[in-house]
Amino acid sequence: MYDLITNNFQGTNITIALTGLPIVITGEVIGGDGSIITLRLRDGSSIYIESSLIAFFY
């Protein structure tokens, strides 16, 4: 899932659902490092998500 998101959705806003938690996170894909995906949120802060924790995205 890491390669799919970082290669095809770089610079795009996506919503990510986390495995085992009833939350979704929306932000712009700004990069990745190994298996960590970096999203920039609307307020300008960045969040780092381990790709193995992603249930799905849209």
C-alpha cells in the first residue's frame, strides 16, 4: 500500500482509515520514508502513518 499511495497520489488529498481504530485522517500526501507515509493536514502540521496500519484509503 505504501508504494501505491506514494507513487500515485503524491500531492493529492486522500483520506486514510486506520486498522482497529474508528478514525479517518484526511491530508495531502507529501512523501514517505521506508514504510512511513507523511500527510500534511489542513492546518499545516504533518502526520506520519505506518503503512501497515492503513485499513483502506480513498
